[in-house]
Amino acid sequence: MKIETLDDWNLILGGCGCCEMPSCPTPTQECESINATAYINYAVKNAGPPLVHYKITRDDYSGGGFYQLEYDPIYRLSMGGSFVEPGTIIVTTANPLTGSITTTNSVVVDPATAQSAAEARMLTELDWATMTTFSQCTSSRDDKEVTFSSDTMTSLRWSRFRWVIPDDFEGNYFKITWDVIEEPDGWDDSPPTASRSFVLTDQTWEWTGPGDPDDEDSWKSGWYQLDPPSVDGIRRVVNIRFECYKSAKMGVAPQLTGDAVELPDP
């Protein structure tokens, strides 16, 4: 379904000799993003096949005593510029630690369970006020296969954005409408191996002014957060439509900025 815009209407109006509708200044999108990477945590691994990670490794001595290492939790987590969960090594030992050694590995660490626990932890740790942020406008997911040489399980990115009205706008009303699309890896392959879809449509923010030249926040919306998708790929804002006027609303059609993605028929 095509989105009708001011340009479409002005093309018609200009063609029939009518006065074209006035245009609005283009708003901008201010973005912040937080990156997170989760790693499987383990005491020892067996190359296999199959590859197996163990949470606990223990050396028992024939002459008495033992030495045990336990890694907790089953993931390590880097988020917002630092390790929010570096993992703890729990050491348990008993003397005299003499004689021959028998090593036993126990408690298998399942990568899927570890990743699920790490992602749950990410949600509790996410903090826009204190974490290091970047300026990406898209959220993303990049799941990895844990191998003998790589402990990375997944990399996620949260994004948030807010709208900014140009501070030289002299009107008293501005409306921005947008959609959020999810684009999984492979949607644009030839042939496609996945399909993109709209997560949100017709999201709206209205500004009723007036803006204060000495207060930049008076020209801005609140923050809108984009969570990572559930499959590898990205989420992003598309079809940004905007309209404005100074007094009574008369003959206003939206303008379009950014990527235009045709909406599905209602």
C-alpha cells in the first residue's frame, strides 16, 4: 500500500494550476545504542566430538586431598563498555595433595541454557544513564555457534531514538508518524531465505510547542526503544512521515524522509 505524501498532492495541485501546500522543515532522529556480548563460561572443555563444556573440574589425590575449580555463573557478559559479569572461580581444596592425580569433570554447561540466562541478565543490567553508548539507530542480533576456538554465544544491540524538531520552526504543531521493520538475515538474498515484517506501524508523536531557544529538550520527543530481534538481523525505523502547521490545520499531507517501505494492504 503506497503512502500518500505532500509531494504526491503538490504534483496534482501544481498540474491543475492550484496553489501547492507548504512544506515543513525536516525533523531529525537522535539515536543511542548499547552493545552486549555473552560468552559461555566453563572450567574445562572436551574437544570431542561432541564438544562438551564442564562447569566443575576436580583433581583427587591418591595420598589424600583434592583441588576443585567451579566456574559460576555459566556465562560471562560484556555490556555497555565493561564486563558486568566477568564470572567467578570458586576454589575448594583439602590437603595434603599428595600422590597420583585423578581428574573428574562434572556438570555439563549447555550453550542454549547459558545464552538464555545471559540474555535475561542483559535485561536487568540495561542502563542508558550509566553505560557507554554509541549512535546506532538500529537494534540487532548476531547469534554465534560456540566452537572449541570461540566462546562467543551472541552479540545484541539495543537502540533508542528521539525526534528533534528544527529549532527555527515557527509553527505550533508538528506530527511525526513512523513504522518499525524487522529485517532478518537473508531477506534480501537472491533468492530470499527469510522475510522481513513490520513490528510496529503508525507510531505517532505530536509536538504542540512552543519551542524554547534556550532549552534544546523543548524541541525533542521522549525516547523510544528498539529491542533486539528474536532472530539474527536488525530492527529499524522506516516510513517517517511528518506534517506541521502554524495555526488551523488546513490541507496538510505528510512529507516523507528516510527509507520508504511499502506497507501491506489493510
